[in-house]
Amino acid sequence: MAKISGGVASEELQIIPGIGPSLAQDLTDLGYRRVRQLRDADPELMYQKLSALRGQHIDRCVLYVFRCAVYFASDAVKDPELLKWWNWKDAKLNAV
């Protein structure tokens, strides 16, 4: 597993499906260092803050990954299909 400036915290975040070194760094830059800190977080607000922090539009797929990450951190029993970030797209949420 690659180490980035978040160190151990970054590695912990990378246990979340869909989170690699780059997104772990994004989460760290947003103030999340541990998986448990994502419990009950607002993925849409996280996405907006990341866009503001980076000063540019962020691909909407990042929002889907954030939704998945919050689900991963928040629910003890996990639906395997909801651990796939692409199942958190806007249109699919209505079907869940």
C-alpha cells in the first residue's frame, strides 16, 4: 500500500472500497484521518468542500465514492452491492 503524507491514517482510509492513495489524501485534506470519523458525515458537503479546497470542479464520481465511504463507516452490516461506489450514482440511489 502506498504511503502518502497522511501516513498510517491514509492507510486506514484505504481499507474503504474505492479509496486509493489519491482519495485518501483528499479525505485527509478534508480532516478525516480515521474511518470512524466518516460516520454520519454528509457526502455532498464533503464533495462541495473538496471542490472549494481544490478551487476547481471535481469529477462527480468522487461524490459517489464519498457516499460509499460514509456507508462503509456507518453501517455494521454491509450490503456487498453497496460497497461498490458506482452503485451510489444519483439515479441508482432512488432504486436502493
